[in-house]
Amino acid sequence: MLNGAVKRLSGGESPLLHSDQGWQYQMPRWHRWLRNHGIVQSMSHRGVCLDNAAMESFFGTLKSECFYLKEYSSLHELKQDIVEYIDYYNHQRIREKLDGLSPVQYRLKEAA
């Protein structure tokens, strides 16, 4: 999967790859591979599960509100639903923690 993603990068991009501190992500060969492909490595702090809490929460919500509700007949169909869900999540899905606003609405309010 990562090899495929690297092939799609255009010159000058420096994507960020975040992971936990699993042994496989600490190997010198892995570090070299990332560096050779212009990828910046990011890791959670050791033993701090809260580092990934926001993303884990989002992926749990995505699965329960989108993925688990439908059987997909193709990868294209799944990708399309994910793109649509992310747009919905950011622009329309309101959150009580965000004063009843969507994430985009909340950020715009905070910036004003």
C-alpha cells in the first residue's frame, strides 16, 4: 500500500507517516526507506495511548456510521463513500462538544 502511495507522489512532496512505536517502525531499514522516499516519520509517545485518541475516535465513528452499514461491491464504491463521509463529517455532522456546530463551522467561528 505504501509503495503504491509513494508512486503517486509528485516531486517535492514530504508526506508525514504517523505510527505507534512498534518495533517494526523503529528498524534502521524502515527509517532508511522512509528517508529515501522523502517521507517524514512521526511516532506516538511511548505508552501514551492518548496521542492517537482523536484519530482512533474518528475511525471508530467512520466505521460505525458508514462502513458497517453497507456491503461494498467494489473498492471504488468504498473509496467514494469514505470521501463523501469525510465531507459530511467535516461540514454537516454536528458535535455537542463543538457547541452544536460541525468541525468546519466551529473552526470558522473560532477564527473570527
